[in-house]
Amino acid sequence: MQERECMRIWDVQLCLKLKMKNQLQTNQDQLVVQQASYTRILMCFIILIAIDEFVKVCD
């Protein structure tokens, strides 16, 4: 939606709703990305701990 269309009085509310919706969508996308990176970090820690334990057992 173009900014120019937003300037029309009856479009202002619609525009705000759309912007809010887009903002929410963006926040959700960022949250998904953050969760994915946390999961990856967690997996790395688990693998490192597992390798560490495995090495201890093998010694």
C-alpha cells in the first residue's frame, strides 16, 4: 500500500491496521529466527557435552 493512499482520510484507519498487521508479522518472523538460532546453540552445547562425556569414557 502506497503512503500517498494513506493520506486520504478514510484510508488512514485501514492503513494503520495494515501497518500493525505487518509489524506483528515481522515480529513473529524474528521470533521464529531467534528460536531457531537458540535451538542450534543448544544442540551444539549438547553435542559438545556428549563428546566430552564420550572422551571421558574412552580415557
